[in-house]
Amino acid sequence: MTDAPSDSPLDIRHVPVLASRIASLLRKDGRGTWFDCTLGDGGHSSVLLSVLGPEARVIGLDRDPQALAIAGARLGSDPRFQAVHLRFSALGDLPEATGALGFLFDFGVSSRQLDEDDRGFTIRPGATLDLRMDPTASGSLAEVLRGLDEESLSRALYELADVPRARTVARHLLERQASGETLRSDDLEGALRTAFPNGMRDRPREMARLSMALRMIVNDELGEIRTALPTAWSSLAVGGRLAVLTYHSVEDRLAKNLLRGLIGDDPDAPRDIYGNRPERDGAWVVRGETPDAEEIASNPRARSARLRVVEKTRGSVVPAVLVGFVAITLLASMMVGCVWRQTRHVELESRFTKVSGIERRLRDSVDQLSGRLAALRRPDAMEARASRWGWVRPGRQYRLPEPDTQTVVP
């Protein structure tokens, strides 16, 4: 974002990054609604309106009333434009969001907020540290610090901006806040000097990182991103596009992972039995595009910008998933029943075969016993056994007299 001349009638202070490129990517002919979810001074919306048709509509969201006033004065004469005072995490509260053809998120802080000392975003000496993007809302830096302890604050400073010696820095800031004095940008330098008594290698850089981390805590910037991107994706019409501009690694990594999950480009997603990944709901249009050297030369604050754009290729899969789940459940129930019956049948058949085999062996045993008994009952066998026990067949006790064949009876 580049400073504009101070004598500008509307006091426009920044030039949007990759504005023409984003407008060409989001442009579609015909009727539709587009959302500039970080309106600022209206730079992106102005370029987008210039390429859209007369039936298009652009709705700009911002939580900074000052930015809304300037963007409204800049674009209010265009009937296709509407400005809304709203955090982009509350995007789902707008009925116009459903079926929108494009969403743009330009994360980070605006040049206006950085340039004005009373907003507390600058690291210039003597500036009061407020850090609220919406000065009408509650939750200034002092109020937020009152609700944090040393452990949670140091962990947030390290995770959000990799602040070195975060625990010492957090302890110093909490002590300054507890003293009741107004926190100023000088306290950032004091906290870093406490953590680095022998001096810092790059003082402005370390102060900028610390200020950025505190700003992200006060405005819950990562929480806003986690809520807003899925909401915008669910509201996006099929064929619509979602563009995201990030400026540092923490928010860029979060946005990239969220977009990958939303379009279905998750390498860890479960696969089917053939190893195929599930069908995607969207596709990458731009992956990590950066401004060219010419734009960076004219707009140094754009040097760390990174653009990612995704397109929705099919609608919500929730109904299809539910129908598929019900169908799979019914099919699984039928298959379980069939498998159970088949298993029971096999089990009964196995038992019947086993019992039949036992019966057959018993019959064979009975036949064998019957044959042996019959053999034992034969007379010769009985006499043979008896002779082994000492029994002898007795001779005849009486013999019939032999007939007298000599006597002739007259």
C-alpha cells in the first residue's frame, strides 16, 4: 500500500496490491454480487467496479468507521456499491452473501492505520498503543492485557510473530500495564531492551514484529480468518472465486491450509479402497502469486504480499454426503444380515456334518460289535474257548446194543 499525496481531497492513503490482477480474476459478466471484505479506502472495489457490468453489485465490509467514510465518499455515487460496517467474520449475517460470485480478503493493516499515531499501530516514538481496528468497539490493548497472564501472552507473542525472548517481553509489558500508565510505543522498545540488554541486531524489525503480534492479539485476526474463509466458501456460488491477499507467514500459512481444506486439496484426506482421493469441491486458480518488481518499486509495502485464488467447482457436498451415508448404512445393514445368515447356515451345516459323521461311526461300531457277538456265539467257537479253559466234551454214557444177527427167529 502506497502513500498518496496528502492534498488528496478524500485523503486516500493507499494503493491496493495487485488490484488489476485480482479484478481480472474475479470478473464475470452479467448479474451478481461481489464482496470486498476488507474495504479500506475502497481501492480494490473501485477497480473491481470498473470491470464489472451495470447489473453487478459490490458490497464492501470494514470495521473501521473512518475507512468506511472515505470509501463511501469515494464510491458512493455508484449505485452498484454499498458499504457495510461489519467484521468479516460476521459475513454469514448478510443474506446477500448467499450465492455471491466473488469474495476478496486483503488481510493485514491499512496504510491509514499505520500512518496515524493516535490509532496506535505505528512504532514511532510517543504513539499511544491502542491497536483496535474498530475504535468504537471495546478491547483496547490495555483491556486485553488485563485479561492475560505472562504464560499466555508470551506464548501468543512467540506463535504469532516469533518474538524472541517472549517471556521477558511479556513480563515487562504486563508490569507496565499494571502500573496504570498509558502504554506507548516506547514501551515496546523498553520491553525489547529488557530482553536484550546488550542491544538488538535489527531494532526496527523487532519492534515491528512485536507490534504486529500485539495487533493480532487485540483484533483476533487469526480467529477472524478461521471463521470468515469457511463462511465465504459455503456462501460462494458454483463457479465463483475466492481471493486472499496475505502479508506474513503466519496468516499466509493459515489461509493456505484453510483454502486447501475447503477445495478438497488435502493430501491426508482418506482414500477409497483403490487409492483414489475424493473428488474436489474447488480448484486452485492462483497459488502464491507475488507482485512484480515494478509494483514493489512503486509500492514498497506490497513486497511481502502473496495472492491465492480458488474457484468453486461444485456445490455443498453435505446433502450428497447425507444421502450417501444413509444409502451406505442401509446397504451395510443388508450385507450384514446376508453375511450373518450365510455364516449361520455354514455353521449349522458344519454341525450337521459333524453329527452325521458321529452317527456313521456309531453305526459302524454297532455293526462291528454285532458281528463279533455272532462269531462268539457259534458252537465251534464256544467249544474252542471252553477247551482252552479245560473243558472236554464227554463221551456217550449209554450205548444201544448191537442187533443179534445170528439168531433166526422162526
